[in-house]
Amino acid sequence: MNARTSATGADRLLRPGGLQLLALAALALLVIVAAHLFEPHDWSRNAKGFIRTFHGPGFAVVALVFVSLLRRQGNVRLSYLYAALAAMLAGVVAELAQLAGARDADFGDLLRNAIGIGAGLGLAAVFDPALRARHGRFWLTLLGIATAAALVATFWNSVTSAHTLWARSAALPKLATFANSWESGLYEEADEPTARPIVRPADWPVTTDDIVLWAASTGRWSTFLHLRPYPDWRAYRTFSFVAASADKDAHELSVEIWDTPPSPDQRRNRFSTNIVVTPTPERITIPFEQIAGAASERAFDFEHVDIVIVSRRGEGRGTVLLDDFQLEP
Ligand SMILES: [Ca+2]
């Protein structure tokens, strides 16, 4: 007797036919495209970055689901091949859909997808009884190692990014002290690659930790720090940090604090002030009333503070020390 005709309803669900597979694939594609077009405008930059790290893990799950469905159809190797092709194709369609949307299409994303798909399929293959019966210990071990490497590569960014987000909120009211390696994830966007944490000088006023940020400029208007701070500042009244010239000259710095526009067609509020730093370290304090004064057509949004930028005005070379960015009640 034909096993298919005697299949129970549950069996049929577990062994879907061609039409059901097509319907499931269409549904999966819809979910994947929707996830790619999801762009919450008032999220902080780091939170947006965090959801982007789900590219690899998302496609690992997609590939795992695809291959589990296809494996019930029969041919073992073809199931893996078709699952890989279907998942890659879904990724390409999702990237193309982004061309019309707010987010950018990205070839790097396709590479991350591919590694994620490899991780998902590898995981399925390692535990696949048909493959385990067919291949020897050597190939299974090799597959296991490759799968473990792909899984680490796939989940690494999500884990470190989640840790940075968690540590950043746990560190409040400190915004950046430069003493923790996770903080580098908050200011890595600085366009001057010359900023680096160093051991604090002997006479430094902040003694809660031993590290300050040393930053150099080589030309005009160099950005020393491009900080993506914890965004919700509503419980505080003052923003402050410690700064000093790291050479014998005084330097004029520009401090900018931007909020996030509530929608892409609205402009952000940009607070900007200039300060002079000398070799003697000083705490620069900026009350929120001053920042609120920069608001144009809407109030400054202290719930969604986006970026703090410290840059240098003027020409020529200059080095500064920055430390202990914090909020105060
Ligand atoms: Ca410090």
C-alpha cells in the first residue's frame, strides 16, 4: 500500500506536498522581506545596529526550517541544496526590496546570510540520521567543526552587540569612561581613526578608573569622538565630561548633541557649543536648559538623544584627552 495515501492528517502536515511547500515558501519570503523593511525611526543607533546583527541568525533559522521541510520529501543531498538555494534567493529578494525602502541593500548582508545558512544547514546535517549513517566519523567531525565555526561567526555580532546595549544601560549615569572594551562599540564610527584609550596621566581628576581617551587631529575640523550614548536622558539635568589638551597648546572644541527626528521627513535638533581646553584638565558641564535652547520647530527630545560629537575647530595638529562622559541629576 502506498504510504502517502494512508498518511494521517498529522503526517500530511509533517510531509507537506508541493503546493503547501510553495505556500510556506511564499509566507517565509513575506516574513523575511517585512523583517528587512522594518525600520523603527526613533530607536537608538545601537538598537538599530543590534537588529541588523540578526541577518546571519535569521537566515540560519530560515535554512534550518527549509531543510527540515524538504528532508521529509525524500532525497537527502538535494534537500540541502534546495534549502540553501531557496534561503539565498529569499535573501537576494529581501535585499532588492530594500532598494525601495529606507534601509540600504548590502552585499555584506548577503555574505552574512550565506554564513548563517551554512550554520543552519550544518546544524541540521550534523544531527541528520541519514547523513550520520552514510558518512564516517572523520567527515562528521569536520562538519561539526565547520558548523561550530559558522555558528560562532553568525551569532558573534548579536551577542557582543547585545552585551554592549545591556552594559551601556547598566553603566548609567556614565555614558563613556573608556575603561571597558565594550565601549569601543559606542564610538567606533569616529571618522578619525586616531582616538584610542590610554592610561590616565598622574594629575587626572577622574580616579574611578585608569583609562582616558586620547585623540589626535591632523587637519581641519577633525572628529575626536562620535559617541552613541544611552538615548533616554529624561531623568537627568546636566551633561558633563572631562577634557584637556594633551599637548602644550590650547584647543577649541565643538561639542554637538543631536536628538533623533521622530520621522525621516523631520529635521533633528542639533545643539552645538564651543569650548576651549588647556593642558589643565577640566570638567565641562552643559545644563539641559542650554541644550533645549537648540530646539527649532519641536522641543529637544531628551528621550531619544542620538549622538554626541566632540570635534576640533581650527587647523593643524592637536591632541586632546577626553574622559568620563556622564549625566547628572
Ligand atoms: Ca575613564
